[in-house]
Amino acid sequence: MKKYLISTFIAFSALVLLNGCIVSEKKLTERVQSAIVDEERANGNNLEVTEFTLGDKEGKNYQGVLKGKLDGKDVIYDVKVTDEGDDFDVDWNLRP
């Protein structure tokens, strides 16, 4: 019985940790997208995002792709994000 309770506790803990990672990744995606749109707006541009993924993660770093319309023209940005927990650094470059 004791082994069963310990196994159940470990499985439950793993599920909670996994769920926490998924939620934080989703939240990070939303925050990064919002930061890019806000920065473009501050520069006098109108960016409508049609698709954004953080992409692959290596350590605290992500390399993703953002697709959208910048002032009505189709654009693709390469996005690099460093996740610092409560904060993040983001760099994006427009593809030619």
C-alpha cells in the first residue's frame, strides 16, 4: 500500500510539473507576440499576427517564427527569445 501511495504521489507531481511548463510556454508565447506587436505599433507600423510559434527550445532559448501582415504586406520574422522566468529578452528580424 505504501508503494502505491508513493507511486501515485510521484505520478501526480510529474503531471502538475508538466502542466506548469505547458501553461508557462503558452503565456510566454502570448507575451512575446504582444511585445512585438506593441513595438511595431510604437514605430508607426500596424502588425497583424496570423501565426506565431516559439519553436525549438535549447536551455532557456527559443527560436521561432512569426507570420503576419505589416501594414498590409505579408511578412515573416525570425524570432529569438531568452526566457528568464519572470522576464524575457526577444529579438526579431524581418526576412527579406
